[in-house]
Amino acid sequence: MNESLIPNIRAYARERQLQIAERLGSGKDGIVLVGKGGMAPARVAIKGHRFPELYLREKAVYRRLQEKRINSVLGFNVPELLGVHDRFLILEMTIVMRPFVLDFAGAYLDVRPEFPADVWADWEEDKREQFEGRWPTVKRLLDAFEELGIYLLDVSPGNIGFVA
């Protein structure tokens, strides 16, 4: 399904004189490939999105972080935005090492989405189970992002990565 996004990533890479290398990740919202060479100072992540709304959300979060010159939150690395392509729904960003926070396609800016209290309770219970003893750190991290006006909903051990 996400393989259909690769032609857009390749077209973007050609424009930026990048070569496409290995896949970094893939999910329901898109695919991330490594780009190297060309105008990039090092290897970069190129993310192709399936849905314009999620692309625009993620781009807005990266712009917010860029404006505030933020590349880490509570010691967790955050990719820096290097390029965008609105027609191809592409974001180009730095590749970061653990600990990190990735994937802002499901984030909201400035206003916490409204869900019934029981939905929030179920969400938090699910996250507590996913992160186990690391949940207090994740909760502090979510609170820190909220102070920036960024409300993260799509949090998982795949996109909040701890050092072993």
C-alpha cells in the first residue's frame, strides 16, 4: 500500500539530487526512506504521506519546532525539518538517534482534541500498558510538548524511542 508513495519520494529525491537508500519505516500514514548525497549534508529521512491532512499536521508541527529552534525535548531528539513538497506530500528531515520522538502526523496544534472522558481514560490506560515503567517519563514528555502547543496522540514505543 505505501509502496505507491515511492514514486513521489523518488521524484522529490531527484529534485534535491538525493539518492534513495533503505527504508526507515512504514505505517498506516506513510513511508520513510533514507536519502543521501546531493544537497543534503548527511543522510536524511524522506517521508511520503498518504493523506494531505496528516501531511499538513505534521508539517505544521515541524514548522513550530523550527520557529522555536527546538531539536530536543527533555533530552529526546526531534528531527529537524529540511524540506517540504506540498504536491508530493513529502517532508525531508534529519535522522536522529535515540532517545527520540518521531511522527507528528497525528498531532494537533494549539487545541487539545475533544474526546469523551472515557475515551481519554482508555487511551491513557493503553499507553501505560505500552510503555510500562517508562510511562511517567512519557507523560512528562507529552506535557512538555503540550507547553509548546503540540498535542501528541499517536504515541507508541515505535515513535518515542528510549536508549535501551
